[in-house]
Amino acid sequence: MDTRLRVGRSIEKTEGEVAMELMAQLKARGHPDDPPGVATDGNDSYHVAMVETWGDVPEYSGRGRPPTAKQARPQWNLIQIVKHRSGGRLKGITHKVVYGDPEKVCNLMGKHTAYVERTHLTSRQMNGRLVRKTLSFSKELEMLRDSCAWEDWIYNMTRPVKTLRIEVNDGQRRWEQRTPAMVAGLTDHIWSVEELLMNVVAPVCANTSIRKR
């Protein structure tokens, strides 16, 4: 089922760092064994990061050098969607299936960028730091990360999505409005901003030792 849930976000200086961090988040948040179906642009960093995160080193057959490089698994699905522009105008779109059966991957993921473009539009409407050609951009990386994390919390927990509503017709209402977090089974109601602010998520601390003075 399509939940529209935002599972991860990475903001780094290079595309390679973004890809590695994003794949690590996906693995920790519901995909420990295999990656989900992924659609990317033409950058190769993402399928390289998938291999580094979930790939396996093949078993040694007993002949030649033992393998050391990780390889993708046959059940993975990844497609690259590349836009070609000229003079600021879109001239065409090409796609390349990197992992998986081409027909199956195209049917599963689609050969377009409509979903990610709609997500980008929603982000720019909700987060002024992402709006183009304005003075509201972030001057510090930490502040950009914080504002994007807050945006994701608001989107997942407090904003009903029209395409996720279900028809109930219980005499009082026709539709039950649902947020991405509700569809994903993370909560049973639409949160308010006040409720979100009153619940503190404990950060993950790598160093649990207590310093004595």
C-alpha cells in the first residue's frame, strides 16, 4: 500500500554522501534485508550505495581469487530516470533499469518523475528555506537540517492527504481523513502541532558513558 510516508532525508555536501546516508536510514527504518524499489536520476551514487548497504560478497567457488567486492541481489528494483534539457526546456526523458526485470520494474516504479516532483513542490510550499530565488535560504547547514526534519514531522503526522482518505459513510461523515503516519500504522489519529511539540523524541546517543567530576 502507498502510504506517502517520508521515511528518510539526507542533506550532505556531495551526492555520494547523500546516497550513503539515505540508504542507511532506509535500512534502519523498515528495510533491514533488502532495499525498497528505488527511482533515481542519472547519478550512479545511489545504486553504488545500495550495493554497499545491502550487497553480498559472493561465495568462493574454489577457483581463482576469492571475491571481495559486494554484488547486488537479483530481487532488487532500481530505475534511473534522466531528463534531457536544452535552453531551459525539457526535450525528452530516458530511463534505464539498473536492477531487476525491466518490465516488472517499469510497471512497479513507472517511467516518470511525477511523484518526486510533487514531493518537491510540497516541500517548497511548507519550508521557506527550500524556495528558489528568495532570501529565505539557510545560511547554516544545521539550521537547514533542523527545518527539514520539522517539515517531515509535520507532513507525516499532522497533514491529512486527500489521496489517503477512505470512505466510511457512518452517518456523520463520508470520509475518514488520514495522514501518512496513520496509513503506515505509526499512529491512530491526526496529530496537532501542539501534540507534536509536547512529545520529545529521545536522540540516539553513541556514547553512553557517564563522566564523573
